[in-house]
Amino acid sequence: MPRKSAHESLADADAAPGGVAAVDRALTLLGAFRQGDGALPLAELAARTQLHKSTALRLLASLEHARWVQRLADGRYALGPEVARLYALYAAAFSLDRVVLPVLRDLVAATGESAAYHVRQGDVRLCQFRVDSPHPVRDHIRAGDLLPLERGTGGRVLVAFDPAPGRVPGARDRALHARIRADGYAASVGDRLDEVAGISAPVFHADGSLAAAVTLTMPAHRYDERYVKPVLEAARRLNGQV
């Protein structure tokens, strides 16, 4: 009988409701590979997933059979060709608007304010996606509009988390960027326009690099600090998906 681990595995600690435990555990083995990993020994995979070695070995045998992993001559394990095949299918079918727009719509539904997705374009930022507030009084930015990097919370976030090469910010901007990075978001009233308030949070690619900023905007008189939480949640949902 296989030995039971003294500690709960990552899969068991976060099991899918109504799911299959063996599948959850196998998926944590695939998820154990990180950026820069070429191949990993059994001991490292077991440590990262908190699975007993004997359990990890049996799961790896099934994953190897299905070509999700491959066992190298030295006994270490690397990702297999099935991962590449499915990634190619995913990349061919991927549409950014199908990922971003539902999150922006949920953010508007939760707050009643306008939500946008900003990406950096050289020295400006592009409003790539936008969902308007149902309120008749709102700011009227449209998808496709270009906005400054140095004003507005969306621009502040993009610069704070990915400074422009060769540009040296002043002491005031350095302090502001440091605070944004520490807080994980930017919030202000009247930064870009006196009558407009905004809250923005960074969105990251799967490799940890900055992808975009999710921004909630509203008239200054409707600014509410409670909106920070849904903005952060929207950014969290998009992390690694774009």
C-alpha cells in the first residue's frame, strides 16, 4: 500500500469541487514547471507539489504515456509534446476581446462605472477595450483613443510597473511610482481631468511581465474607495490570461 504523505498536497488543499483527486494531483505536477525550468528530477516535482514520491511517480507515468511529460535519459522530467500541440491550438483560437470584455463588463456591473483596458504604445497609452457606465454622466473615452502616460491612473500604473528605458523620473514621480508598486494599484481624483477620478491595477502576462492596466473611471463626485477591491479582482482574473 502506498505511503500517505504527512502533509496535505497542494492539489488536496485546493481540490476542484466535484472533481477527481487524481486529476487534480496530476495537474499540479504540470503546474510545477516554472519559467526557466528545462527538466526537473522526481524529488523536486514531489517537493513542489507536496506529493509523496511514490504518488508523483505513478502520476508521471500516466502523464508520460499521454505525452504530457517526457522522461529524459538522466531520469529527469520535462514537458512533453502534447503541451506544445494544445498551446498551438489555443494560440490559433485565442481572441483577446473574448478574455478581456467579460471581465470589464463584470467590473461595470459591480460598480456602475466605466471600465477600460489600457496598453502601452511607445510614449502614450492606447485604450484597447472599453465598457461604458450606464450613467448618463461619465467620461467619454472610446476604444482606440490614445491617452497620456504621465497623467491618469492607467498611465501611472503602466509607467510604475514598466518604466520607459532611458527616461529618468524626478523625485516626486519616483516616490509616486514606488507607492503604486507597494499598493498594487493607483487611485486619484483630478489627475488627468479635474472632473474625472480613476482607479487602475496592473495586469501581467504568464511570465510576469506587464501586459496592461485595468482602469475604472467615474466623475469625481462619484469616486468611492470601495471600488479598489473590484478593480484588483478584475486585474487578478486577467493575470496570465492575456
